[in-house]
Amino acid sequence: MTPKFKRRDVLGAGAAAAGLAMAGCGNELVEAFIKTRLAEMDPKQLETYLADLEAEYSARYGKDVSVDDTQARDGVLFAYGLDLDRCNGNRRCVEACVEENNQSRAGGPSGHSNPIEWIEVFEIPKEKGVDLDEADRYFDRESVPAPGMFYLPVQCQHCDNPPCVKVCPVEATWKEPDGIVVIDYDWCIGCRCCMSACPYGARHFNWSEPNLPAEEMNPNTHVVGNRPRPRGVVEKCTFCIQRTRQGKYPACHAACPTGARVFGNLLDPASEVRQLIERKRVYILKAELNTRPSFFYFYG
Amino acid sequence: MPNWFARVDTAHIHTWAAAAALSAALTLLAACGAQGHKAPYQGALEVLAAEITAHSEDAFPAAPPPFTEGIFPCSRCHGDAPPPDEGEAVFPHVAHLEKGLECEDCHEDDAAPTPADAEFCDECHEPGDRGSERATAYFAGLTDGFPSRWDVTVKSPAHETHQEKGVACAGCHGQPSNAPFGKPGAAVLMQRCTTCHAEREASIDCETCHEAGTEAPHANIVLHHAEAQRGCLDCHDANDRDVLHLANGTPIPFEQSYRLCGQCHGPRLRDWRLGIHGKRTGTWDGRKEYLLCANCHNPHSPRFPQMVPLPPPTRPKEVR
């Protein structure tokens, strides 16, 4: 759907006034302000846009950064399974996720950057069952699993009926054909409506300039995936879109030392995740909200 | 309390699945064909290809099971000696016994039997003509000493004591063979010693035969795997320690240990084949790699070990 008017037209009509207002701004900022949204770019615009991003990131991080826009494949619908009997709360998935997806680290030049982790691992007493009121994500143990505890990692559930997408006032977030819910970081206005709509706490806000040391920056990025985010936008798990659209498993799956994670194409009858939902009892979080997650928990 | 967790009705998932199953299968097929690979464990690859039918046929374990350095091959201590390495000292005992020689003809001193000296050999053999490379190595060993293949040393008075008690050479060493030097057949299997000692009411304390402080073989193995009902030979083959065996006696190589585990852990084996249990690496749309049961679980003590977790996340109040 094309909007009735674009920002560029509006600005063109009011050029005199706008020009006066933006006199103090550099050309790059003006360009960024009047850019077309990702979903509406024609191929030529997209090519220029990606090349500009690559040049910007390569200069900023001092390495050859690629920003790709690999599209969803036909006949692919991603889903995830997690074995609560296997997960032992070792948090290796969290570490792998942060490193793969260029999340903001704690510290930084100011000393108080806002660290972001897309995966939250909850520790819950077994006697309480899956009760998030009893869950502790700040557990600090010498060794895991602790007696009488089980562990529940929660990340974006990539809902089939995503409340976060519904509430976005600027359509900066949407569900891709292969099931991945993504964000256009350049279109997000940072209103955080999606964060309050998400019942899983899966969305995170860059309160401060993200702290991403150049040597830790992962240069293989996707335009709606792990490319570096600016301050003031929301970000979330993308099933490692930059990896999974190339056939790889997500970083959390690859890092899990207990083999608790199952990932694959729901439409492929031989895939692990399809076999999982056909043969095991699987569970979803907060089913009463009708979000229809693509993330299934099970007891192996 | 809210209902956080609810059983999924998978009916709608089946509907999605049917829609594009065919095209997905074709995509998968194309992806599989495009990828080549080299299996580190060729034998296991073939087996898995035959065994696992639900998946792409190039599934294979990523690495052999983590055996402790020095344990392999088991036959080094158990059962027949491995074939001697090229150039390793061996002695053709069998040929000499067939000529009518007795043990004592060559190993003169009962208290400390030593190999025959070169002069004695020269009585029959042309001096200077030692024949094969191995025979030459044997004669070199007479002067330079032989390499020890054994970690466990038997105290030196053993021979004298046994001789006094009327135990013949073959009582411990068995019939002489052409085995590599220092390993007279399956002679020194300790079970043989302890059985005999028990029958004769001799001491079976470790220090009776072994120097104090000698590390026992398999000291690192703790059997904590239904140990009330299980012993070594339920899984390890008594006749060939380099293989395992199923309950019906079928020998299987270590690379197929999952068949052995699956005898008791049937549902787990089924899940593993489907990719629901156990870690998989590779790609979700093509070549997948499996880990064997023993890659993650120590077969003698299979409970997954405790791990040190990574630090907890930063609390908001610590960020300011």
C-alpha cells in the first residue's frame, strides 16, 4: 500500500519553511530524515541504501561490513522448539546471541551504556511449574542446574498474531513471509508501544547510544536483523535472520551445549521442529492471549 | 494464577504444513544435492545413512566419542595382542616349540627368566644371519633392552615365589605365542592372577603383586549407570575389547554405540533420530551433523555434568 503522500513531497511543498528550519542540519541528516521506508523502496533505491549503510558501518567499525537483504524463501516457515528437560540455565545462548547480533554491551565510553540481551533465562522452582510470577532472571549460581530449579529461556516468540505489529503507529515492524517478525530501525520512532504490547518482554529499547566495541562487531549483517542500531529504537530477536536465511541455525541453537534447542522449517515434514510438534506434546507461553507463537516448549 | 503455559493444538500447524510441503521438499532436495562433505568417520556415516531414514541421507556424527587418551585400543590389555608394529621385536616361539625346545632351554634362570642370549641362538643359527627385520630388532633388544609396553609392573620376586609354589610357566603365561616381546599372549590378565590366588587362598591385596602407588587401570572410570544391575561386559565385548556388543551378542563398533544405548533408551533413540533429542549442527535446510550419545554423556556415568553459568544480566538500577 502506498501512502497518499510521502515525506519528501511534504517537505518539497514546504521547502522554504523547512529549509529555514533545517538550515543548521548537515545534508546527511536531511537525507536520513526524508528517506523512503524500507518496505517501499524500489530496487535501485534499496541498492543505494544498502551500499550507504555498508560504507557507513565499514568506516565506523574499521572492517568490511556487509548489509544484506536476503528475502524469505518460498515454502519456508520458521519455528523453534526448546526442551525444558534439557535446558540447564547455563546462559551460553545469551552470550552467543549478544555476540552474533551486535547488541549493546554494558559499560561503554560513558560507563553506563544500556546493555541489551534478547534472550532472558528464567530460573523457576520446579514446585511452582511454569509460573512467571516466581521466575528470577538474575539468578547467580556457582553451578547449574540448581537443585529443585528449572530454567525457561524466553525470547521473541515470533507470533502468528503479533500484538507488537498491530500497535506500531508507523508500521515500522511487521511479520515476514517466513514467520520472522522484524523491525525497520530507520523507521522506528521509538514510541515503545510495541514493548508494552508484547506479553513476552521480548522487545528492548536503546535508551542510550549502543555500546558496540569495533573489535566485537559482527560484520555479517542483515538490514532488518543485526545491523548496528541507533539510539532510540526498539530491537528484538530475529531468529538470526542473517544466518537462518542462509541455511544456518540461529546462534543460540548453535551455542547451546545441552542440545535443548530445535529449529527448522515447519513446512518441511522431515525437519526436526516439524517432527517435534507431530510427535511430542508441545506448549506455548500465555496461550490465552491468542498470540499464536512460533516458539514451542516441550519436555524431552 | 494465570495459565502461563498451555498445550498447543497442532491442527492449524498441519494446515500450514500441507500448503507448501511439496515445494519445501523440492527445495530441501536441491539444497542437499548441492552440498558435498567429508565425513570424519566414514564407517559411522554409512551406518547412519542406512539407519536414519527420516532425514537427509548425509547425516553423520560430527566427531568420534571422547575416549580418554591411552585407553584405546582396549585389546592392548584385554585379549589378543594387537599386530606388532613394523620393526617391533617379536619372537617366533611357536616355531621353536615345534622343533622340540622347552621353555627352560632358552629361559634358563627360573628365578628371573631372561631371554636366550645370542650365543645360544648361534648353536643352530648361522652367526650374523638374523633373518627378518623383527628378528634383528629382537637381538638388538638383548643388548640394548626392550621397550616396556606395560604401565603396571610386577614385583621381581614373582617368578621365584611362583616356582616355589609349583606354578608352571604356562600357569600364568599360557602357551607361548609369537606375540610381541613382553606380551606373552593373554598371560597377565589380572583376572587370571586373582582367580588363582583366590583358589589357593593367597593374598589378593594390591601390594602383594604391585608396587605401592601404581595407578590402577581404569581408575578414572566410575560406573554410575544402573550399576546395581550392570557390569563392564554388558556393553563391552569379552572376546574383542575393541568393539561393543548388543544384548543378543551382536558385536558393534564404538561408532554405533547408539544402537547399544537404544536397547534400554528406546524413546530417546527415536527422538535422537528425529533430531528432537541431542545436539545437531550443520544447516537446517541441508546437511546435518549428529553427535553420538557418548559425545555428551559419559557412558559410565551418563548424567549431564553441572555447568558454571555465565553471569546474570545487568539490573536496570545498575545502568542508571
